[in-house]
Amino acid sequence: MIEVTKKAEPEIKYPVGRKSKIDGSIVIFWKEGRATVAFPGESKPNAGSTYDGLISCMDENTWEPVDIHIYG
């Protein structure tokens, strides 16, 4: 007998860091679709802005997982 079950989704502990595969920006996701844009070492107009409705942090075609450390 074979039993097939749905693969469990990995549990995410927020905040999580992602790097955009499109423009290389780093974002800090506070929940699945809400994130703050960060550009380490650069000053950009939208750096530090927080957005709702971003592409899910789970989308592997858009985001690459990265480790972030928040301190200071």
C-alpha cells in the first residue's frame, strides 16, 4: 500500500530576508506580503520604505533567501 500526503510547507519565522532576482535589492519581510526595502551600502530613494502587497516571500522565481541580522 502507498499513502500519499501533501508535503508540509516550511515554517517561516518572520522577519526574513530576501534578495530580488530582478534588481538585487534586499527586502525584509515582516509577513508574507509586507516588507521594507533595504539597499546595503547604497542610498536609494525608496530605501527604508515599507510596502504591502509585494510578491510573496515564498516565490522562488522572484526572491532568493538571504540571512539578515538586524542590530544597531
